[in-house]
Amino acid sequence: MAGKLILGGASGMLGTALRHSLAPYFETLQLVRRQPESHKEVEWYPESASAFPDKSALEGLTAAIHLAGANLAGKRWTAAYKRELVESRVTTTRALAQALASLSRPPKVLIVASGAGIYGDRGDEVLDESSAPGKGFLADLCRAWEEAAAPAKQAGIRVVHLRSGVVIGPNGGALAQMLPIFRLGLGGPLGSGRQWMSWIALADWVAAVHFLLNQENLSGPINLVAPNAVTSAGFARTLGQAVHRPAILPAPAFALRIALGEMADEALLASARVVPKRLLDAGFTFRDPTMHEALRAALD
């Protein structure tokens, strides 16, 4: 596939890496909430009744990719920040899906971010795309996020939901937050350390999106996770080895709950052993299928 696509959430770690990787194949337009500064920007205001002052730039797109969303770990989950988390995902996705559905020449595919958090806290259960959503704010948020793309699906656009795990990359994300602590030798598992962490290397995340752009028979939820989930203790041990420091100081669950509130239980202490069944069944090959390989790539 080649042509022109539009990208929402182009400035984050994922959007930046994806934008650079798409450059040889697509003319990429970016969604911006201001006056455009070049022909490669498209103005939009998703909270308004008419999200796009001029929808003509959307006509004839090959694809649309929407990754926008406020940082789940950006603030304590107050009622106000929960609203921001919802609006930045659900409201923006619905606005884009409705606009694409109204076009005379809509794109062939809409790829929308989601999260492995849709499965909730499930212990040791192995979870694939056929598994039911879990319970809690994060699971409900992801479910509403995916449902917001319904107008595009109803218009005949192929819609793909990226149920991403924790992305391990060199410039930002969860790893950037943890590295300073681990390099001081102060890192360790979260809580009991027995909870499963589903993750994916940044290079594999980008490659999977390219793969999905070209797989016309794949739609619906796709687990963007490596085939080898790790426990929190296993992750801490592997990261400690990678930076040549001990990683034996646990962060107690009660302390995380005091510091972070609800986010601690749903984003840090929840257990989700997710597998990329649909990707593997479709023939996708992971470059960094183990945490050791992912960390080596991120830290080199």
C-alpha cells in the first residue's frame, strides 16, 4: 500500500517513530489543533460540532491512523483527569470516524490506538483477541475508545484497533521513566512481582502497524504485544541485568496505592498475560520477541 494518509497523535513516542517510518511510502498529513503551518497539516477541533473547518483535505486518503490520547500515567486519576483521558481518546476518535464516514472518497482503513488494558486484571489467564473485556476504569475506557470508531466501520471502512501493551523504546515511554531509578540500583518489582506485564518493542510495534496497513483481511482488535509476556519481577530482573545493577528493591503495593491511587491498581499492579494471536496467525514475525532482546535494542 502507498499513497496519502493522515496521522493523529503524531508528536508522541509512537507517532514520531511511525511518522518517520512511513515517510518513504506515504505522504503523511498531521492533525493539528491550530492554524496549519504547511500543506502537511490538517486543522481540526474534535470537541466542536464541526470538527474539521475544511474536510476536503481528507478526501482520497489511502489510510487514517489515530494514536492521540492523554498520558495514562501523566497525573493522578482524579475525576477531572479521568474526563481528560476519556475525551482525548473517545471524543477525538468519534470525531475522526464521523468525518471519514461522511466523505465521498473515504480511506480504505482506519487504524486506531487502544490498549491491552481492555482485559483488566486477569491473573494468570492467557488472553487473546477473543477474550472478553475486563472490569475497571481502564477496561471501560478502552472499550468506549474502540466503540467510538463505529461510524467508520458502518461506512464500510476497515477499522483496526491496536490493543498495545507497554511499548519498550529508546526515547520516551515507560522505559525512560524507569531507567534513572534502575541505573541507581534502586529498581525492583512492583507489588508482589507476580503480575504479568504485556509489552512490545518499539520496532515491532511500528512494523506491526505497517503490516496491518497492508493486511486487507484483518480488522477489529489486534493485540500489539510480544509473544512472551513477563512478570513484574522478571522485567525488573532483566532490566537490572541490562544496566548492570541489582534490581531487588520492591515497590510495595500499599505505597504505590498511596502515591498513585486508582492508577496503581489498574496500570501497575494489574495482571494481563496477553498474546498476539491474530498477528501470529497472519504471519507477522517479531524482531525482538523477548524482553532481553527488546531492552538490548532500546539501550544500544
